[in-house]
Amino acid sequence: MIQRPYLVREDLAAWNERSAYLAVAAGTAEIGSALSALLRIIIEFDAIFLATFRRNAPPTVAYFVGTREPGAHYQDGPYLLDPFYAHFLNGGSDGCYRLSDLAPEGFLRSEYFSTYYGGLNIGDELGLLVAMDPQTCAHVSIVRRPGTTRFTKSDCKWLHAAGPLIPETMRRINATLMPTTRHQSVVHDSLQQAYRNFGTSVLTVREHEVTQLLLRGHSAKAIARSLLIATETARNHLKRIYSKLGVTSQAELFALFFRALAQVEPGFSGDPLVPLTHTPSIQENA
């Protein structure tokens, strides 16, 4: 494990050599590989993702290595629940964050973590967010496997120190990719509306607030603290939500949520459950 307060001479030489290689690298794979090799000088990790977050379109995962391919599923809706993306979208400051810094209490035990993060074999994540312009943000995510040492504040400081390299590197990568289309922007807007309105056709305002927090990975205790209510009250809300939506567990709630998102077409702005009103369990509990 890399544990030192400064770079020794050999590391500095390697940093300079790999920085020079990064400067002349061409193509997404070559640039991504060069940046990954550079960052490994200062911090150990098992996998890396390079992405661009946008306010008006789904994120673009431009490069990854060391894990299974995220695939199109991330862009189809799971990004809406990503703590790093939410931090960017909510106007959070640039910087390096551990997953535990941004994720709500209970996130590691949430259905979202087990279904999405678990599928990527992620034990811990360290993310660097650097603005490229008012509408976009470069996101460098490094990952350690389950069972390995978690990232520390020192690791975060090292990755943050590499921040000045990131925006231009991501601009060069994005220049090799297809530009964002108007259709993608419309789909993004529709997915955001669907997420915000999920369940509003059958839930009360408070139940909808609880559902939003639950989808983002909050536990009942975290929901109670966020809404300034008793934990038992939060649990009672969950029971009524499950009953009204015709589900019996958080896993079934997530399955329903993503099934509802799959029904969303460009321009849709209502509750995505409405296209599923033919489902008996929802009709009976509405």
C-alpha cells in the first residue's frame, strides 16, 4: 500500500515520464490508459472510470478498466441515484470525495448499492470532480475491490492534487467521442422528470418524499433524521408506500422504479407509474 507524505525521486521521475506520455497520447483508450498509469504512482486502486457529468444530458462513461463494463444501463437511469452525480447536479463544490462522504447512511446496505455497485464489484470508491465549464464536470472514479483496504483521507488528498490535469484530459477524450445530441438531452430531461414524479399519482406528498430518499439509498433512520420525524414514523411510511405500490421489499421497489423508467419516452413529464396502471397491484392499492 502506498503510504508516504511526499514523492521520492524515483516516483517524481516516473510522474514526469508518464505525464509526458499523457501529453502526447491520442485516442480515448490511449489517453485513459496514460492517465490511469499516472495516477497509480500516487495511489493504489483496482479499477478506474473516467466520465463527464452534464446538466443537460446523461453522463458519458468514456473509459474504464479493471472491472466489468458499466454498459448502457448507467445512462438509462441508475446515474440519477449516483451520489457523485447528485453532488454535481445539486451544485456541490469541486474536489475529491470518498463514497462515504457523499452517500447517505445505509447506502452500502441499500438495494441500489447491491444491484448496481455490487454488479461492478465495488467495495469502495474515491471520486474526483472538476468543473470543465458551468454545464459539465469531469469525474474520475477509482475503485477498490470488496475486502480490500478502504480509501483514506490521505488517498483523497493525493487524488485531489492531480486535479489540474483532469479537465484538459477529459476535453481531449470527449473530442474523440460523438457529441451529445438533442435527443439525448430530451431523454435526460424526461428521466429526471420521471424520477422526481415517481409515485406521485398514488402517494401522498410525504410518502413521495420518503420514496425519493429511499431510492437514493437512505435507511429508515436516515430518512427520519432528514425529515425530522421519528424512526418508527418513517417505517410506517415505508409500509404504506410498499402497500400502495404493490411491492413487499426495497428490492421490488427498485425493480418497479427501473421498470417505470423503461416506459419513459422523450417528452414525458408525469408519473412514470401511469403507463403501468394496468398492473393489478398498483390499481388495487391506488
